Amino acid sequence: MDLLLHHYWRSSSSWRVRWALAIKEIEYRSNAIDLLSGTQASDAFKKESPMGQVPCLVVDGRPLSESVAILEWLEETHPTPPLLPRDPWLRARARQLVEMINAGTQPLQNLVVLKEVSHLLHDKGAAKPWAQKWIARGLSAFERELEMLEREGVSGPHALGASITLPELFLVPQLYNARRQEIDLAPYPRALAVEAAALDTPAAKASHPDRFQPAHPAG
């Protein structure tokens, strides 16, 4: 099977997929898409990723976009090691945590939205407080959910117990973005503990944005 991953080094959605590929030890070819230059908006790229977004995983010539869809496909075709718990309740909770970031946080502060906020308000400085508001909202919800899981008897070091599951692949990149937006993370001790445990793994280090950062990144 030939896998080609279109991704951007600092894209949280791209990091999710790189991380899953590293956990499952799946070999792939890498193609960096420069979001700041607008490469993703080209007609050629939209033939593979209709929304003009990364990541996009091309599987034997067939493109698959949207990080959740890619991760679900990887989980179904390469089930070991698993990224979803066996227990049906915990599987649902994993997907709940995923969507808190994937649907409720990341889209509100991605590059396209921040540019549009600045454009509509005619104020380049408006983007940061906008991003801070929605990231803080999402992290607060994630923190409350981790507290609820503790009360249900779920113990770490990871979000859903002893091993990394999909929630880490969404939380950790979002915390990376939160630091870029200069958000105070002190109110989220459980999330930070989950992050520390996740980052102290070979797959996290292998997929980290720092490893894919271009020599002279713009912006």
C-alpha cells in the first residue's frame, strides 16, 4: 500500500494524522503544503482535498481528507495498537473528547477563520483575542470532562487510562496552539498532565511539528 500524506508542519489536524501513523508504525511519503503561501487553495490541490485543507492522505492514488475520517480509516485498517478503547462507553467518551476539539474548538481558531475575523473587523489585532476566547472555552470543557472521567473511576496517566487513545491526538496539538496564542494554561492541570504523559512517547516526538518545521518558516 502506497501512502502519501499532504500536511503542514504546524497544522494541528496534520499532527493528529502524523501521530497516528507513528503510533501504528505505518510508512508513508510526505508532501509539505505551505498554508501561508496559499498552495492549499489551488485547483490542483482541491482535486484531492475539496475543502483545500490539510491533512489529505492519498491511499494508492485515492485521496482521503478530514483528519477524523483518516484516523477512523487507519484504526479500521490497522487496528494494532488500538487508538479507541474496547469498552463501548469509553469509545463513546473518546469520540466525545475528540469532537470537543475537532468540532467545538479548532475550527473557530484555524488560519482561515482568523484571517476572516481580521478582515471583517478591519483589525489585524482582533484575531488573537478571538482565538484565545474559543480555545479557552474548549480547553475548559475538556478539563471538566477529564474531571468527570476521574469520578467515574478512569485513572491515567492518559485521558482514558493506561494507553494513548484518539483524545490525546486532538488535545496535545490544541495545547500547542494555545501556547502560540499566549493563553494561560494553569486552569487546566488535568489536560496538562495528559499532555506531559503523551509527549513523553516516541510516536509523539517523531510526529511533533518541530521535526517538520522548515529551515526558514514564514510567519
